[in-house]
Amino acid sequence: MAQVLEFKLPDLGEGLTEAEIVRWLVEVGDVVAIDQPVVEVETAKAMVEVPCPYGGVVTARFGEEGTELPVGAPLLTVAVGATESSSSLGTAADQAGPRASRNGGAAADGSAAGAGPDSGTGSASGSGSGNVLVGYGTGAPAARRRRIRPQPTALNGTPAAAPASASTSASGSTAPGSVVAGPLTGSASAAAGPVAGAAPVTALAGEVDGREGPVAVVSPLVRRLARQHEIDLRRLTGSGPDGLILRADVDAAIRLAGEAAEAESRSADAPAQRAVPERTASGEAAAERVPLRGVRGAVADKLSRSRTEIPDATCWVDADATELMAVRAAMNAATGPSAGPKVSVLALLARICTAALARYPELNSTVDTEAREIVRLPGVHLGFAAQTERGLVVPVVRDAHTRNAESIGAEIARLTELARTGKLSPAQLTGGTFTLNNYGVFGVDGSTPIINHPEAAMLGVGRIMPKPWVHQGELAVRQVVQLSLTFDHRVCDGGTAGGFLRYVADCVEQPAVLLRTL
């Protein structure tokens, strides 16, 4: 007998309390395996695919795409375990209806809720997921398991007897695993399906709205949905096991048909169709409201907290970066198999920051407001600001104080690529002790950075560009950059902050200064 288990949004770590559903990866009625990703969510830290610790048939989903759920809220329910008989399956389907998934019945789309791994591989009494999900624990690797396919039922949810002429062999016996259906109308019936251990369901050879042809579909609601929207099931390729046509396949076909019809309509009367902006009662254009959620909401909260809690101050200085650029060019001039990856300006500045923090450890700290203590941190976990399509994120280079410029540069490149694709984990976005912000890539000279709470300082770097500069007593055109340091005035005074910034500027102007202090 199938057992319906509820899978709740797990604790994704790093103190996260909620997540937004970005994309469902399964539909109601789909068969899922243990540890199969079922939903993609966006936390305040990153995009995460959440695996389900149970195997079986999805009977309900909770929350539409774009919905924000707290940790511990139900995500979906899964029917786990093999059915005892096709008769009990048909009874469950007959009692389903739109709300059956809420009380553990059949799937919301009318598909049977009795398929999944064998008893003991995903049930409450057996070993669960191999993934560590907070609140679900972990189990030993599951043994070899057998997948039970959803059983075919008639539209009224009850199994029907197969016509003898279609379901029996010449000797009068039923072929093992054979599945036969009559016309799929409201009063017609489908075969009861194979018994446990027989061959898997591959197709229902029957009639769909009067059209003959093999159709690999089980759910009555899927067939009804296809009829309502005039979708020919014979032309669909199922995405389920053994080509089983799922509701998602029909929904996709409906969307494509709608888009095609809309495109045809637009091309027919394009001159007459013009976008009309939404207006208020007074005739003025309505203001657009953008929810502060996900990464954007997390950034807003963090910046607000920084401004509220931290008494920050900013100092800045212009520096001649001509020599630094020459050093970088020399480092990247090497060719051949022994040549390492190219070193970026950001990597060089990051290496300078780690050296400066070794001399001024006050800025590599945080403030414990409850204990009224300054906590100076032993290692430098260097964050760097990265602008992505999802918003501003700050990946963290772990143990940056133990790395050279090439190692830092390689890690920055790796984390930047993960940030662009939205694959950074929460652990890669937290735990920073100092942040480097290169806003020069946006073509600006200076800024007053906002400290990345709960850190104590941030170094901002403007664009490096040719400017008039007095060099060795003469006016010359040099590569000049503006450096800005915002610091928490609780951890140090202006003398310490000024010393830090001056040391960074000296290393930029004369990279040999860095070599002398290593």
C-alpha cells in the first residue's frame, strides 16, 4: 500500500530562513527517484536545486513559481511504496479529485499515487536520502531498487476489464505485462495494467477522440486536458519513464499552440495593436512595484543594517598605478607550457590588501555588540564584489592570506564564473572578513563604499586611466587610480585607516614595497 510522505523545505544552512521558488523541476504525477532535484529555489545567498529524500509519485506541490516559503513549509508530497493491487489503485484514483493530494490520495492531475521505489528505500521505515538535508538526516546508500510504474485507469478512476480479443493470446491466456485499453471516452475503460513484477507500462494502444494510434499516457486528467485544448497526444513525445506522457508535456504543447496563435494574431493586425501603459484613475501612469526578494532583498537588508549599526568613515587617495600595470604586463608576458594563468589587476590589488591587513589587523575584524568587544580575526577571507544578472553578490576567497597573486586570481576567476551562472553556494558567499570592490569596471573614478556587514572595512578601486601627474619633478601622463577606504570607526581611528590606505597606495605606486615586506 502506498504511503504518502510530505517533503518540507529543508534548512539550507548559513542561517537562511526562507527561499523563493524559482522553477519546479517536476510536475504532479511525475515519478521521482531518491535524491532527484525537484525544485530550484533562490535564497538570499544563491540559487539551489533541492533534492527530494523520497522516491515515488509526486501527488501535490505547494507554492507557485515566485512564491516565498519559510524553512519547514511543505514543498510537495510523494506517494512511496508499491500498490497491493490495481484494484486499490483504481479506488484511490476514483476518490481523488482536485484536493486529493492534500489528504494523501491520488495526484492532483488524476494520476495514480502508488508508484515509487520498493518498500524500504524511500519510506519512513526504510533508509532515506543519501543527501544530508537538515531535518531529514541521512541514510546508507540505497540498495538496488525496482521502480513501479503508475497503473493505468479509466477516466472514472476505476480499473476496467480489457477486451478479451485484445488482451488474450491465441490460447486464451493473458500475455504477461500486456496493457490494452478501449476508447478513451468518459464512459469507456482502460486496462487494469500489469501486476507487480510484470513488464513496465510502455503504451496504451487505444483511441483518442476517435483517432487511432498508440499513446503512452496513464493519467485520465492528462487525456482530458489534451482533448479540451485539441492536442493530439500521438504527436507528443513523453518526458516520463519509457516515454510516458506527463501533464508537463501537454502543458508545454498548450503553451506552444498559444504562442503560435498569438504570433499569428499579431502579424495579422500588427498596426492595430499597440502597448497601452497602465494608468491610474487620474490618468497618470501607474508606478511599477518591484518586490525586494531573493538576492536583491538580501542586499537591501545588509546595506540597511550596515548604515544603521556601523559608524563608518571614508578616506581616499589618488595613486600612480603605472608601475603596477608594468609589473602585471611583465608577469603575463611569459609564454609556453610553464606559463601560468594571466594575472588580473584585481588579483594584484587583492594580494596587496592581504599584505596591508597583516600590517593593520584592526581592519580584519568585527564588532560583537552584545559583548562590547572587537573580535580580530586570525585569517583573511577576502570578499570581492561581483555584479551579475541576479544582482550584486560578494563571493569569498578563503584563506587569501596564504595565497599568492596567481592563486588569488585563479580563485577569483572560478568564483566569478559561478556567480554569472548563478551556481554559487551559500558557503561561497558568506564568511568574508574584508571586501575589495572594483567599481572602476563601471567607468567611474570614485565612490564611498558601504561596509559589507559585519565586516569592518571595504577598499574601493576606481578606473585606472591616463591623467596628468607630477612624476620625478616633471609633469607627465601617468596611469592614475583613486582608492577609497570605508572603515568602522569603532575598530580603529583615522590614523590606522590612513596608514592602511597609504600602504596600499605605496604598493600600487611601487610594487617593490610589497616585495620588501613579504
